[in-house]
Amino acid sequence: MKSIYAITSCQIWGTRNGWSLSAQAESNEPARACEVKLEIQGDRKSGYNLVMSPEGFFTADSWHETRQAALETAHELFGVDVKDWTE
């Protein structure tokens, strides 16, 4: 299992324990710009996790059947291109 890594910056809304990439309708929490560390880990047998670690917020992850699907989700959510990933 070989992981790949990327770092990006984006706006995060919410609190340390509950964050979002968009403003929530019922919340008046301000957005905060922060660095987000991304990691894709896994293999063909077990699938792949996209691990998202915004600075100052809890780490979250999402499971994907393929590495390509995890890369596409990272691009959709954070604008991270394939060329932005390193081993």
C-alpha cells in the first residue's frame, strides 16, 4: 500500500469538530482559510481512502473503489490536479 500526498488551501466553515467546504444555511460560523493536507491510501483489494486534514480541524475521509475515483473527488472538492500529488 503506497500513499500519495497533496497540500492545498481553501475556505473551511464550521468548528474544530464539524467542518464543511461550504457555508451551512443555519450556521453563522465564519469561513477560515487554511491549509488542507490530503492523502490517498489503499489498494485494489480494499479500496482507497481520501484522507482530508484541514489545519485546526478534525481529519475526515471518504472511501472509493478506485484510486482514480479518489483523485476525481479530490479534484471536485479541492481543485487538486493529478500533477499536484507526490509519493
